[in-house]
Amino acid sequence: MQTTNVQQFLPRFARMTRQLGKAPLHVLAGDLGGTKTRLALFEASEGRLQVVDEQVYASREYTSFPEVVKGFIGKQAGQEPQRICIGVAGPVIKGKVELTNLSRELNVTDIQHATGIAETSLINDLEATAYGLATLQNESLLTLHSGAGDNGGNMAIIAPGTGLGEAGLFWDGELYTPFATEGGHCDFAPRNELDMELLQYLQEKYQIVSWERLVSGPGIYDTFKFLRDIRHMHVPDWLEEDLLKKDPAAVISGQAIEQKVSVCIKTMELFVRYLAREAANLVFKMKATGGLFLGGGIPPRIIPLLQDNTFYHHYLQGDRLIELLASVPIHVISNDKAALWGAAYYAVHQQRVV
């Protein structure tokens, strides 16, 4: 794996409706996920974004997100934002979103009323990540596969974390336009006997089994429990205790890398295989010859598991168009704040009031 010169991959976006004036502009950006929420005040000046203040909140511990935003702004004496953009984990329709993994609705007008800031937008968190590509530094993008560097064309982002986010960047021949999808909720497609067993196990729990049920943090834990309870793989007592005290997905992926516990290794082998298969599906559906980006909270933590041949081998197992898959550059976004920075970028350059 190599650190990438990101300049050759930075998208230039279509419809740049806002340009910076000479005076500094303050914007509030947010990344509202199923596990944690980041808010940051940015100053935009001379074409650059700079963080002024940043806070992290546990998403399930607050009942009113607009009040959280209002409280954050109240601490920014003399540097109140003129615009707000929040990236959210869910489909945004007419300024509203049902937060998929929080069972909670958020409306842009509620934020406007709480803060008094009219120029407020909600965008999907993967759309925000797409805009965040324009802000990345060299150390924030790692290349798994170089592909054909002169391909050009659409790009795709797949991001496993609390859920499974997917987005695209449409190439019109000159510029890119990011767009959100909800592709992570498409049906999981088993290929072999073990996959079928796992599908049946998850059907009993969820009825409908999407890719998100496997390619996510909760999916890692469900796969682990399947191997433990159905396939009867041994789990050491100390590991069971760790799973009760800490984030299960982080424990399992960590032990697969550090101590090589068999059940954890098998769990992560399946996770990597399923991530590779859905990544290839996304490339096919979007004809993403310009590049595939792995984002979200999990890929940066499992770089050693993505470095070996397993991911790329299963990624190439596509139907009759292996050459297309092989031509696509594949990168890992190692900066877990790409969506936050993308929301700030959107607020500065492209925001429209809903």
C-alpha cells in the first residue's frame, strides 16, 4: 500500500455557486452518525478551511439535536457562523431525514428556528464525504490498487461504520457532481453454503437481510455470533468479557490482527470478502472507472486486513467484466473527518437554502 499524491484525484465539482470573498466566513459543519456526532466551527479565508473549535457528542445521549447545535454556537463568542451544513446518516428529502440508526427525525427548519441561521442545509453523510475528497491531504488517502490512472469517469464511495453508506460522483466530462444513495440497504447476495447459512441465521433476526447487516460494525458482531453459536467456533473466556465491556466490532477486528484468535480471523475474513463483493457491485452499477474509495470508521482500522490479497481477490470476482474492475483505482480514506470537512466545504461553496 502506498500514500497517494491526492492532487491527481481531487475532484473539481460542478455548480460552484458560492465563492469566497475577502472577509473570513465562519460556517458550522456537522457529521451526525449513529454512534457519534461531530460539530466544528470552520473559518474559510483565502480559499482555505481552518478548524476554530470542534466537539464530539454521543449520538444516543441527546434528545434534541437542534439544541445541541444551539449550545455549540453559544460558546463561539464573536465567531458565530453565518451558515450551517450537517451531514446525516440517512436519506434527506425536502429538508427532512429519518436518521436510519437512531430512529429519530431531523428537520432543517428545526435547526433554523433554534439557531436563527437561515442558511442551513442537511445533506447525506456520504455526499458530505464525497465533497470532503476535495479537502484531503496526502496522508489521508492510501492506495490499495493503482488501476489505470488515466481512466477518468464516475467515482464511488463505500463506507462501513455503524451502518453502510454508499455514494457516487457523476463525471460530466469536465466536473464532478456528488450524489447520495441508499445502496447499503439492497439485499445481500449469498454465493456459497456458508453464506446461505449466515443469511438464514440473519433472516431469523431481521427478516430482510441487506448488505448493511453484514458490512458494518453491528454486522461484524452478528457474523461473530453466527460462527460462535451456529458453527461452534471456540471463543476464549477473556474475549467474551471484552465483548461485554467494549465495542464488539473493534474488539473482534483488533484480535484478528493482534492475537490472531481463530473465530475473529474467520469473522474478519468474511467481513473483508463481503466488503469486496459489495464494492465491486457498486463499481459495476456506477461504472466507477474514475476510482473507488473505502471510507467510514472501519477500513482505516483494518488496513493490514485490506493489504493482503483477500480483498482484491474477492473484489475481482465479477461477472465477465474483470478488466473493468481491475482498471479502477482503489483508495482508503484514512481521515475519519472527511464527512465533517465535506459538510464545511459544501456550506462554503455550494449551499442552497432548502
